[in-house]
Amino acid sequence: MGEKRKNLNDYKAELIKKEGFESLVKIRDHSITIDEPERAGGTDKGPNPVEVLLSSIVGCLDFTGTIVAKEMGYKLEEFELTVEGGLDPRGVMGKADVSVGLQHIRVEVINIKGIPEDKISKFLKEIEARCPVRNTLRDEVFADIER
């Protein structure tokens, strides 16, 4: 691992299966342990895949927000978000004819400083429109599995 991306617009992650639900994901020179909580049969060595996805959404909103604030002539000094998502686990377990994916995702702005109050609505609409992770989900880009 540790290889440089050939194109800055291309992204890559590699997964190595560990024990049970635990896996190691390598991204450039970084790694993330993904697991399930003990109550779900894992060893809780890291967040589960859904939690990683949700954290990617708010991380991307922050990244995009930093860019948009600068373009608007401001510095995003503080930005605190929470994100929640819900799914019916019976779908992934094959026990019901329900959607397997998240059925809702809700992001809430807890704190924002550096953007004038009268510009916050415009700022939030712009980052919502330009966040690649959020819009990938909205546009239903599928992860095709190949062999």
C-alpha cells in the first residue's frame, strides 16, 4: 500500500478480512478497522460499515463547507454536525422483504461559526449541492462487484 494515486480524481481503498466481522481497510498510508459492536456479534474494534458511511457524509460536508466558506469570503471557524441513519436489519439478514439500505439519513447542524447569520442558509444549500459523498448517495451510484 502507500502508493500514490495516478489521478487525483481517482480514489481507492483495499479491504483485508480479519476475524469474524472485523476487517482492515487500507487507504493510501492510512488504515481503518471496521467491525460490529459486540451486541451484533463483533468485537467492537472499530465502527461498523454504516457508521463509516455516515461519518463520510459529515466529513465531506465539512470539507465542502471549508471550500464554500472561503469562496464566500469567510473562514469556517467552527462546524459541528451530527448524522443519524436508520435501517431495518431484517433486510440484510434476509428475513424480510424490506429495503436493505438506510431508509433515512438526517444531518443536523449543532454549531456553526464564521458565517454571518444571514448567509447560513445559502451556505448550507451550497454545501449540500456540492458534497460529493452526499450526492453520490442521492444519485444512487452503484458499487458493482466484479471478479
